[in-house]
Amino acid sequence: MKKLLILITSLFLIFLGACSSTDSNSDVKGDGADNGKEGTSSKQEVVFWHAMSGDLETVLNDIVTDFNESQENIEVKPIFQGTYEESLTKFNSVAGTKDAPTIMQVFEVGTKYMIDSGKIQPVQKFIDEDKYDTSQWEENISNYYTVDGEQYSMPFNSSTPILIYNKDAFKEAGLDPEKAPLTYSELKDAAKKLTKAEGGETSQYGFSILNYGWFFEEMLAEQGGHYVDNENGRKGNAEKATFNDEKGLNVFNLISEMHKDGTFYNVGQNWDDMRAAFQSGKIAMYLDSSAGIKAMVDNSDFEVGAAYLPIPDDSEREGVIIGGASIWMSSGIEEEKQKAAWEFMKYLTTPEVQAEWHVKSGYFAINPAAYEQDIVKEEWEKYPQLKVTVDQLAETKKSTATQGALISVFPESRQKVVTAMENLYQGMDPKEALDQAAEETNRALEVANKKQGN
């Protein structure tokens, strides 16, 4: 009898241990379960791939944490995936499988690539089902990600180029620090006055542009120019580059002439090098992203000014193309996960969240109502340069030029333009350099269109 009692007691303890183990495993799975439904938690898990690093990642993680704590049904998991290019390569390897992220941040020039992949769910589906009013979004931002009236992705971190200048250097050169150059001739005149030579060496150059295709695209669009045919690829697949026309040549001639005059500094392709050159007084004016202006103000030993992009003297100002990135939704995943992701997207675009994002990141608010928030008004008092960037975007005219080009080989084409810019510094004729970049882009377009069966 005693032995039987011991046996029963032992079996009972084993049973309790098994139950304890089961409960423990359930708790561990909880929010982290792949399908978001296992364990004791019924939260839908939204895997969010992004490319924000450093301070921007901290800001993004804080916003995600606030969302997760604001409700009990969804858990967003932000996962850094490296640069935009690196994350796109990773997506290409898992798209359409169970390992694909629920949502993913993709840079603007990846728009056509994502559409052609066939592995994404346009957010228009949920906009229609929800009767969601997208008119609350900044039109000049959402237009980039709209094709044939369909919203493919949700705009997120958006920026435009801006002219940044050293107000102290302007005063020293006898220029009005409150009147930045608005035309090419004014830019060239100001650059000559700002360029200084000491001991046979140039100690300060008047102007610089990073060797980056984005700035060329922006200076082209500012004149109303198209990058490719078929209305910038918006009325059908682009088949030919058009950026080597008169408008594109205006930009290349400007760079070439200023470089030959000794007023233009070749800063290379590194953003940090460009900003360091400005802060050290090596250059007095340059083009930068609107998202970088706060850092310039905070880390410069002189007063920093911001102004619209200069345009050719005989041109009408059209405006700027949105840069940055948007958030895309994967197809082939559970609709409940997609709906959960859509709830997060809507949260991101609320005025309160966008105000926080604008103030802490420097990116535009997707929802302009954010600019009425007190934290934004206070920020603009400290950084009036931010409002200049917002005004430039708001005054942009809606057109296929400022909407931006749609081509799947954009990253490759950009590199061809960078090479063309570098050739200018070696003395190549601007027309020849630009034509060469266009021809190489045409070949890339031809290959891409054949792969798409066009």
C-alpha cells in the first residue's frame, strides 16, 4: 500500500511538472508566435522591416512601442535590415514565402520594382474597405506612390532637397544673408563672391552638390523636366531616358561652368564628407536633404540659412520630387495580419504621431495637420529653416515631372548619372557625359522590359 501511494504521488508530481512546462512555453510564445495566435496571447504579430539606423531607429522604436501599448490586439516588431538596397535584396529572397515581412520600408526609387515584383498588396484595398480619407495626406507626397489612381504604399519618411548656406559667410562677402540665390545666374554670382583663396589655395568654395543622382533628378524636375519617356513612366512602361534633353543639360552646364571657374567644390559621394566640408567652412552653399537641416543648425559654428532650389533664369519653378521611403505590405500572408498592419499604418499617419516624427527626425509630416500641433510650432520657432522646406513642398505644382519617374532600374540609372557627374570634373563635355548616361540607362531599360515580357 505504501509503495502504491508513493507511485501515485510521483505520477501526480510528473503531471504537475508537465502542466507547468506547457504553461511556461505558452507564455514564451505569446506575442512572438509566428502566426500571432498561438499561446496565451491572441495578438496579431506585424513584422516590420526598416532601414532606419542610429537616432532615427530610436525614434521609430519609440513610436512602435507607443502603438503596441495603445491597444491589446496587435504587436508590431520593428527589425532593422540594413540600407535600403540591402533590405530590398533580402526581400527579393523571401518575397511570397512565410518568411516575408508583413510590412517593409522601401526607398522611393524602388517603387516600380516593388510593383513589378507581384509580391505586394497595394494599400488601396484597405483604403477602399475602410473608406479611409487619404486627402488628409500631403498630396505632393502621396502622389509619388500613386499609379493610375491606385495607392500602392503608405508614405512614411519623406524629404526633399534644399539649398543650405552659411549666413555668416554671406555677410562677410557683402551678400544679403536673408536673400539666398533663386536662379542659376544668382547662384553663380554669389558663389564667385563667396569663393576665397589664400596662399594660392582655395580656402572656401562657393557651392557644391554631392555626386548623387537624386540631386540631378530634383534639379531636372524643378524645371518641369522628365527623367524618362511615357510621362516619366506614369503613362506606361518607360522605354527611353529623356534626362539628356535641354533641361538636363542646364544642370550639367551649371556644374561644369562653376567647376571650371573654381567656385564649385567636388565633394565626392559621401554625405558625411559633404556636411563636414560645410561645417568646416570649405563650402558656403550646398544642396542637402531637408531631413538633415536640423543637424546642420545644431552642429555649425555659424548661422545656417535654408532656401528653395535655384532654377535656370528662363524657367518657371515647378517644385520638387519627394524623396525618402514608404511602407509596403506583403501579399500572400494572412489577411488578418494585413489588417493589423493597416491599423498600424493609420496610427503612423495621425497628426500627433506625425508631429513627433517631424520634430524628432526632420522628415516631413505625411499628415499636414501635424504642423498645427504645439510641439511643431515650438520647433519651428527654434528652427525656422524647417518651415522653408515645408513651404517648398507645399508650393510644388502637381505634374508627372514632380510626381517622379517610375523605372525598375532606377538605382542602376542613378549610378550612371553619378559617373557622368564625375566625368565633368575630368573635363568631359556636359552633353557627351549626359548622353552616355542616357544610353546606358536605355540599355538597362531594354533588358528590364524584356524580363517583364514587354
